[in-house]
Amino acid sequence: MTVSLEEIRPIFVDVLGEKARIITEKTRASDVEGWDSFAHITIVVAVEEKYGVAFKTEELGQMTCVGDFITVLNGKL
Amino acid sequence: MSLERAIDQFAVGDSVTVRQPVRAEDIDRFADLSGDTSAIHMSADAAASRGLGGRVAHGLLLGSWVSAIIGTRLPGDCGILQTISLAFRAPVVPPDLLKITVAVTGKSEAVGQLKLSITIERSDGIVAATGEARSIIK
């Protein structure tokens, strides 16, 4: 199973609003207004619960963009 | 050796139960504080005309007691309440003695967030409200 950006985009839209529709794999949190620490926690937990995975703090620290997040997620599926 | 983080203090299954009395004066004080003076809260007659057994405690008064548990007991000082939802299933009419239980049902180690279940039970055993909250541990 491989998850694409389009599959998890609804989570970004739910948390960040319509502006999340233009997020690409190169997008960084700092590129999106409203993607603060609270929003980040909500996104990470929503993905964990949807796919039944658990990220590690170190993994999150190494992610710099949405593409990194998807790569780490797919490594757990 | 790794340092213990605040989130490590908590495990799924941890819970706190508090017995909370409900008095008419609590409803008066909450109505004064919130401005919610709806007739079903303030008048026993108005409540009876709507098929209720007496003045009904505000749902968010019950929620404020849940907030007190989350803020002082589980997780307590190290938590920041992020979300809370409550579904009100049966009216609470004073005097009553509620059993309010908050329990850890999930946790995200990566971001330090606890998922909590909420159950509020009347003294007759009827569940008055259920809900869920999330708290960030820092």
C-alpha cells in the first residue's frame, strides 16, 4: 500500500482550510498560513489514526516538507 | 539513556473519576457567569412544561467540571486542552451527585498528545453525557 498526497489532502484541508488544496510535496509548514504547532499536531495525529501508524519524534524532526512526511508514512505501511 | 518526557507518564487506560455534586446554586452561578438564562435552566415550571423533571444544569456547566479534571488531574498541569466535544444524552437536574470519568484512550508519542474519553453519569446510573478531548502534553 502506498499513500499519495491526494489521499491525505482531505486531512490537510480539514485542518488548514481551502488553501491546503494547493499544497504540493515540496510545501513546507512555513509556506502555509495557519500551519502552526497546533495544526501540525492535529495533522500528524489524524494521519496516525487514519492509517494505524505511530511516528517517532525523531522522524518528525527530520521532515522538512510534505513529501518527506508522505515518504516516512509509506515506510510504515 | 533517554530522559523521561512528560508524555511517558501516561498510558492508555489511565483514568480519574470524580464525584461532583450538582446544586441549584451552581446553575444560578453558571447562568450569571455565562449569561445563559434560558428558561429551562432558571425555572422549574418552564422545565416541567418541556417534559423535564426540574431546572436543568447547563451542558457547559458539566463541561466546566470536565475541564477542571483535565486541567488539574488528568493530565493536569502539564496539559494544554486542544479539543473537547460532548454529547448530552439525558438532563441533569439538581440535586444530584454525578460520576465524571476521564480516561486515556490513545496517545501520540511523536507529538505528545493524549486522547481522552469523557463519561458523565447521574446518580441513578443514567449516562448524562459522553465525549472526547485531546490534550497536548508539554
